[in-house]
Amino acid sequence: MHDDKIKIGFIGAGGNTKLKHIPGFQKIEGVELVSVANRSIESGQKISDEFGIPNVYANWQELLEADDCDAICIGTWPYLHSTLVLESLANEKHVLTEARMAMNASQAHEMLAASLAHPNLVSQIVPAPHTLKLDQTIQDLIQNGYLGELISVELNLHEGNFVDRNSNLHWRHNRDLSGFNIMQLGIWYEAMMRWVGPAESVIALTKTHVKYRKDENEKSHHITIPDHIEILAELASGPTARLRLSTVLGHAPSNNVWIYGTDATLMIEAETMTLFGGSKKDSKLKKIEIPEDKQGSWRVEEEFINAIRGIEPVTHTNFYDGVRYMEFTEAVTRSSQTGMKINLPL
């Protein structure tokens, strides 16, 4: 399919689809945007009018059964990802799904199995993009021995302020839509795996301080997804890891990631995505400049099309890594519920 035109259909056209995926595909030669199915005919027609997509379907079933597209871009919330990926592959269509991969590890495994059963089709997950600029440099420093032996990884991420019981319900608060996904845990764990590999065990404590939130219709919903988590993990590559994510800590320290080794330390300032490092010989951490040719960037749509055309494999993100981060996020909840250490893989 190197020279053939590739026709894309969109199921769910929310913020990221409009901001990233549609413009990204429009820039690629030989790619045609042919169809869309959104939450309603009206919202689908708005996308059609805004971006010049000719065919609007009443639902995703009609879109998948049509013969006007070769590949599907899924932009829904996680609760539909598994169903849509399985049905896309069953209809012999390549598939790019929004993150997070699924609701839970079981769904993720089923999606991976389906992708392996269709080796002629490309299956890809939208990657965690926030660290792309730094990833190659961190990988190189670790692989070239800058840190020495890895000892510990620490992540501190605070997304909010003090407890706000009046804040509105977001779909990420709804377990029926999000499953085991918690705040930005999966996003950051995916990035961590690029540097230090996956975890082999997890112990976690979680708390939900805001137990009820109102939707846009003033209806109250009981919340079970945590707004504060503390995690200890053993990584397969040797070091331990400590992760704290919270939306309820006021005046919390700045968001950062620390990677400690026997010979040096790396620190990522998360708000600016700036990398610092210091060895035994240094009195303090110093900024590490990232060469332009090492700075990764958003190229999700390009990678997807290139994989379909046989130009490059999917790396950001393949279904194997999606399974790993879904197992980790589920292990966090399992550990919190049971008070036990959970071994990985599940």
C-alpha cells in the first residue's frame, strides 16, 4: 500500500482528534479523510462541515460496515476503545486508538490478541507525548552508563490545589468511562517505561477525598476513582520506584521526576520539560541541553500511515506497551483494595 491512497474514518471527534489527528492526517500526501461518526448526527455533521469530511454516519457500526475507508481513528473515551478496536480489526481496517488503551488489563490483552490475529493490519495507540523531547537523551544517558547502576526513580505530580468539593464531574472521574485509569498515572508510567522499563511488583495506597461531583445537569455522582495515590514499585531493571500523584495537595512542591544512579542523578522538571543532571564530581545539578536531532516530537499520524505503507514499525505506542501500562494501573487498584503486593505481569 506504499503508493495507494489511504482513506481514514473517524469514530469520536473530540478535542485531540480536532487538534491533532485530523490536521495531522491532512498534511500527509495520499491520505483522504472520508467519514466520521460522532455522538450524534449533528455533532458529526459539524466535524464534516469544519474539516471537509464527506460521509457522516449515524453510529460507529454503520461506519465500520461501510467500504469507504481503510483505517479507523478512534477518538472516544476509554470505555469504547476495546469494542471499537476489535470491531475495526474484524472489519479488516487498520486502527489508531486514543489513549488510554482500555478500561482494564483484560480488555488490553484481548485487544493485543486481536491485533496479533490480524498481522496484515496496523494497530497503534496514541502515545503519551509530554516527554518526547527528552526521551532519546535520557535513554542514551542511561545506556551509555552516565548514571552507573540505577538505584531509584521518584515521580511527584500534583495536578491541582487544595481539595475542591465544588469542582464539576469530568469523564476521567467516572469509572464507567475510565475503568482502572487514574489521573495521569498511565501517561507517566508509559514514559517511565521508555527510560527504565516496566515494573515487576506494585504496592499502592489510594484515597478519594472528593467522593461526589455534579455533572452539567447538577446530578450528583459517587466517585471511586482516587484523587491521591502513593505507589512503591520494583522495576525489572533493578531500581525501586516511588510515585505520588495527586489533585488535592495545596502548595505542593513542583512536579518532577528523579532518576538516581550510583554515579549520577537526572531530574526532569515536568512543567517545562527541562532535563538536569549531576555526577559525583558536580556540586549541583546542571541543565542538560537536548540536541535538535535528539528531540522527539509529535508524529503519530505520520507513524501510523508509514506503518500501513510498510515504511516503519509502530513504536509510539504499540499494543505490547499498552498492555504493560494497563496491567500497572490495574495493579495499583488491586493492591490498594487488598493491601497486598501485586506481582507483574498479571
